[in-house]
Amino acid sequence: MYHGSYESVFDATEIFFISVHMLFPTFVACAHVSMMTFLLAVNSYVLWTTFCAFFKTTI
């Protein structure tokens, strides 16, 4: 009886770890993509404002 319950707990833990291993790379990839998009947006905003200021001072 104890052996059976122990095995079911082990199976549940194994399933849990497999699902975590499946989901974690997806989460990391999504976080990476959103962070890169955010950095790209900030960089383009800074470049655009710098360009506008330079353009205004030139003209």
C-alpha cells in the first residue's frame, strides 16, 4: 500500500518537473523577446529625439 502511494507521488512529481521543464523555456523566450522589444523601443525613442533635436538646431 505504501509503495503504491509512494510511486504515485513520484509520478506526480515527475509530471510536474516535466511540465516545468516544458514551460520554463517558453517563459524565458517570451521574457527575452519582450525585454528586447522594450529596449528597442527605448533606443529608437532616444535616437528619434536626439535626431529631432539635432535637426532643429541645425536648421
